[in-house]
Amino acid sequence: MKDLIQKTIARLKMEKMKPLPKWRFVLTDVAYWSLVALAVIFSAVALSAGVYLLFQIDWDAPKYAPGGTLRTLFLYIPYVWLAILAILMGAAFFFIRKTKEGYRYRWAVILLSSLSLVLAMGTAAHFARIGMVADDFAYRRVPLYRNVAPGMEHMWQRAEDGFLAGEIESVGKDKIGIVDLEGKKWEVSISENTVRRGPFEIEEGGWVKVIGKSLGSGVFEAQVIMTGGGRMMRGLGGDISGRGEFRRSFDGPGVRGDGRMMRGPGYRWE
Amino acid sequence: MLNLEELEKKTDQELVELAKDDQEMFGALMARYQGPLFAYVKRISQLGNEDVEDLLQDIFVKAYLNLNSYESSLKFSSWIYRISHNHVVDNFRRISARPRILNTEDDSWMRIVRADTDLEKELADKDCAGKIKEAIERMPLKYREALVLRFVEDKEYEEIMDILQKPKGTVATLIARGKKLIEKDIKKKGIRFF
């Protein structure tokens, strides 16, 4: 096999081969670690957006509805963000394994470490309102997002299921007139059995959420009336151009000056 | 120019540094590893001598081109075995068909059986050598290479981990499963156990 050595050296000389420069290998490793970092960062954003949407759910409302809380959970779990999180975590694992030392660690160790990092960063991102911004951005810019990630406005636009929300147009003795989120007018009848919740009075220009029964032809019988809170204004009325701007610029009719309709950081659900 | 005696005294790491600037120095590294690598590639690829030599030349060329990726924290033997393993696997994927040459002169595969002392004690048919050999050759590459590295090449788990680029636990699992596969296969062939 001495021949083999001679042949190989002859080939190296003939093809003028030289060892690849070190920086190429360093750059490759840096590139993989950068991809890991990006995957982890975006996983944290996805987690934060998912948590944000979960916090937006009106958990106390569904118990009045057919199917109850469990059905609401299944309808409004942020599947899109969970799927994105899963894909990105998979990508992070894949890229870690491609790094110089990544092969040494068992998948469980890599998964637990990545998950811990994503949880920590996701929590910080949530408190920094990054999840809210991500959701708003996707809602406005990503086609079909609102179809696959319905927000609370979807829940409160289901009069046929007993959920109605809108601006109070008129207040009578035992009925109120409201304009729902799609602009349709409703006459909501209130009885002494109707449960009232929330900090505000029922008055013209205010916003309400009503749980009850649709009697058809724009008539709704209220079992529960809630004033204030809930994230139902996404995409409607205001100019959603960013986290802070969305809240401040939303001056649509019926919104109180301090915008207390918006559950979330900066707004109180009382 | 270093003479043969001086070259033999050099460590792998020292030869690597010299080879980066002098292709002839790389020849000294090749001389050191061509024997073991030839046997290793032959065992896991099951190709004939000529094909193995072709593969080995490609492996050495790859090793030369990637000399700057080698770091002394890793054993040089692990590093070059890794290149060999990767190249054989890539070659399998390229050609997809794997011609089998039964090398009856190479009884190194028996070391795999002997390493599992329970298995060897249990075998009543001492003339079942051919069937055992077939069992080892038939098993998927990932198990065969783990067994070959451990029991024929006498590599430690740490080295096998570096060669195959798999976690230590996975290496242990591959070896355990490989041994189980041998046992299952030879039992199916009706080879008697005590």
C-alpha cells in the first residue's frame, strides 16, 4: 500500500490542493450557533405571543356558553404560535447538533436546555409586550393569520352562540341598543335576572359584552352583561402601528378616554 | 528534511502542523494510519480491496483538505476515523447497492462474539462461525460500525462518540442493540444455545 501514499501525494500536487483555511471552519461553526440563537429568540417570541393570546381569553365568559370552558380552550388555544414554537425548537436542536461539540449531548439535554432558555426569554418577552406586538403584526400583515388565530373579537361576534359585544347606542328601562363589532344593530333586553359585571355603568357610548340568547331579527336576551375589559378591538377602529401607538391612537367611538377596554399591560381589568 | 526516525518520534499533532505546509509530511501521517484505516473501511463497507483503496485515497485527500479543522483537544485517530466513517456512509448513499465480499480470512468479527462472554458461553455449535459472520454482515451499518469500533478496533466509548459524532448514551445503545441483533439472528438460524 506504499503505492497509495505516493498516489495520494501525487494527486494533491497535481490538483494543487491546499488545506482549507481555518476561518472557513470557524465561520461555519459561528453560522450554526447564530442559527441556534435566532431559532431560540424567535421561539421566545412565539411563546410570548401564545401566552399573550391565552391571557386575552375571557375565561369567565365561556362557562355560560354551550360547550363551556373546554370548548373555548380548544377554539382559542394559540395553535399557530405553538406550531411555530415547535418548528423553531426543532430547528434549534438540528443546528446545535451541527455545531462542533453539539453531538456530545443527548437530545433530552439539548431539549431541556433550549426549553429553559426559551421559557426564560419568552417570559421576559411577554413582560416587554413583544408577544402583543408579534400578534398585532401578524394580524395586520400575514395573510390568513386572523383565520387561524382568532382573537376575542371572534368569540364576541357569535350572537348565534350567545355572545355579543358592541357599543351602546341607547339605554332604556329594560333594554339597550347596541351596535355590534360588525356594525349590526341589536336590541338587548335586560331583566332583573340579568347578571351585571364590570366596573362601569351602562351608558351611551360605553362598550359591553353580552352573554345570552339571540332571538333573531336583531333581538338579544341578556343573561350576563359585562362592561370593560377584553381584547376585542384588534384591527378595528384604531391605527395599529405598534405596541404603544395602537393603544394610544385608538380613539374609536365608544371607547373611554383612557381606553380601559383593552386588557393587557397598561390597562386594568377591574 | 526530517529522516524516518525523527518522523516516527513526532506526535500526530506535530505531524499535522508540519503537513499543513508540506505535503510530504502528510505522507508520514498516511503511513501511520493507512493500515488501520484500510482494515476499518473494509470491515464496515464490505467492499473489495481495490474499492477500499479508492475510498481510502479519497479519505486521505479529505483529511488533507480539512487539516485546519483538526483541533488537538480531539485525538487525531478519532478525527481521521470520523472522516473515514462519514465518507463510507456518503459512498453507500451514492452507490446504494452494497456488494458483499465474504472474507473468510478475516476472523476479526469473532471478537465481537467473544466480547459478549455470555453469548460465547451459550453457543453449543462451535462450527456455526459462518452463520455468525453472516449475522454481523447482515445487520444495519450503524450497529455493525459501532460493534467493529468497540470490539475490533478496541476504541473506548469516548472515541467512538467522537468518530460517529453521537452522544455516549446513543453509542452504548447501538452496541447493546447490535449484540441483541446478533443473538436474535443466530437463534433464528437454529444455532443451539446451552
